[in-house]
Amino acid sequence: MKVSYTAKALLLLTVVMALFSFVKFDHCYSHSWMSPDEYTHACYSDIPALYDARNLVDHVWPYSSATNAIEYPPIMGVVMWATALVSPHSIHGYFLVNVFLIALLFIASALLIAKINPRFWYLFPICPAVIGSLYINWDIWAVALVLGSILLFERQRYEGGYGASALLLGLSIATKFFPIILLAPIFIIFYRRKEIASGVRYIALALGTYALINLPFALTTPTGWWRFFSMNSHRPADFGSLWYALQLLGWSPNNINVMAVFCFIAAMAVFCIFLLRIKYTPSLAQVAFIAAAIFTLTSKVYSPQYVLWLAPLGVIALTRRSDRSAFWIWQGSELLYHLAIWEYLATSSGGGRFGITGVAYAWITLGRIAATGYFALKIGQSVQNPSFEEASTPLINSTIG
């Protein structure tokens, strides 16, 4: 099969950027992730950190402990455990095996983005914060599944039948859980198309897939499996969140859990009303970013690798060339935040001349939040008032490859 010019460019660009990302982490790889060195050089990764901390080095089943189980949904936990089984018995070997798989998923994600939005796919692999965050965690596993689900959802809009998309979405929820927020805009899209029965079947299949995957873990190792939910429901305001920034600036309410949930529900309600009232029914690709932005802006934590969730959804949401400036303003704030979190942690870990104060970190966090909100607003405007440029260019590209 003849490979297109775009596919060749995509493969070359993503491979080069994946290598650049590894170069960023190479200092920590060479020095065994020593603290505060891993912060001052901005090369911290959960992959080696959890290899020892969660007993993956000893091939312990990830949900067997009630107090030290993997704090992720089942598929993610199994990935972490399985890669430990096939890795050379060392922290460096474990990191390299996971880096290789993450790089492959990075390439696959870019390919999926190119199929969904062929005009702007190149923005994803060149995002500096994406490159800097690629090997921090395993998030790209869930991201690739979400992108596959969105691609199939958009294709089935014309071909009929949404089973494969719902199945992939259920798998992605069982990997990182955040994709569950897409169920609300998905149902509204079905409702607006007067396909309510199809919407109910889609949500039932997605949630049924998620439940079916979780059931064996819940039955055999219930306390370890439940640890993910327990930690997230009881965690205090954490790094990167609006709530943590406000605490650093002197405002510290006692009911952050309630406030975070209330703000999320309120913001999602406004978003759903917006989707119901606009003149044209949007595609899932156009609105998924807004849902994800609401989730991250109201959450109690924002880890640096969360940009791996947002950036792909931001790229596939772009329909106007004029919005690329808003995209880069947002990505600039993500890059600044990426540097700030490590320098702030360097300060907390005794990084000597390196580091920034808590107040500076708080303001950089608020700047990132504002930029994310600004880009989401621009996307919302393009959804509400589509231009001729948008209407004349289909999002789905089936020719690449």
C-alpha cells in the first residue's frame, strides 16, 4: 500500500519528538531519579517512582494490598504490572520498556488526530508541554483509546452503528476514568439528532464495558480496587488546581471537596444547556475539549501530564485558523506551568539556588487556568457560530495512511 506524504511526515515528526522527550528525561535516567535533582532538571517520572513504591519490582499483583495498591483504574494497573513482568529486572529496564510503548501510542494518537482533523494534526506532536510530559505517566494509553472512540463516533455518524466507539470509550474509562465526562455531550448529540434510543444504547454499552472490566477486580481484591476511588474522593487540594493556588494565596476553605464537586456540576450544567441551545448540532470532536477543560479546571489536582489529555482534544476541536493563536497562548501557559511545578517542588525539596516561591507558583497556576478557559471559550464560539471555512472542510480524513 502506498503511504501518503502526510503519513510519512507524521511518522517522522512524531518519532523525532518522542526522541526529544526522551532526551529531556535522560538526565534523570542517567542519575537514577535522585531528589531534588529530578525536580531541578524537570525530568521526574511516575514510572520509576511507582516501580519501587508499589512493589512492581517484585511482580506483586497491583491491587492485592489494601494500603499500597495501584491508585489507577484496572487497565492502567494491569499495564503497569505486565510491563514489569516483561522488563529487565531493573528500574532502568522498566522505564525503557514503558517509554517504547508510550512512544508507539504517541505515534498512534497523532495518526488518529490526523484522521479526525487533517488540517491541524501537526500541532499535537510539536506542543512543548506534551513533549515535556510524555514519559511522566501512562496517561497516553487512555488518550489513544479516547481518540479512537471519537474517530469511530464521527464515522458512525455517516455509516450508522456506534458499538465500537462505545466499547473503546468504556475501555478508556477503565484505564484513566476521566473520559467518563464525555458521556454528557455524547448523549446531547444523540438527543439533538433525535436518536435517543441510540444514545441510551451507547451509554449502556460504554458503562457496561467499564463495569465488566472492573467486576473481577472488585470481587477478588475489593479493598485494593477501591483505593483509587477512596484516594480521589478524600484527597485535599493538590498541585496545579485552582483550590491549591488559592490556598497558597491565603484562602483556605474547609469544604473543598464539596466546592469542587459543585463547581464541576454547575459548569457541566451550563455547558449542556449551551449544547442544547445552539443552532447547529456539533460533532463530538468539536466539544470534547470543553468537557475535559471543565473537569480539569474544577478538579482538586492538575498533574503536568494532564496536558496529554487536553492537547489532543484541543487540536481536534480546532476548526478556524484564527483560533490557533488562542491555542498557542494556552500551550504557552502549559509550558510555563510545566517548568513552574518542578521548580516549586525543587524549593520544597531543598533545591538550593533552584526553585520558585509558592506565591509565584500560585499565580502561574492561575495563569494556566485562565488560558485554558480562554481557549475553551474560543472553541465554544466556533461551535456556536460556525464559519464557511468550518462548514466546507470535513473533520474526518480517511485517506491518510
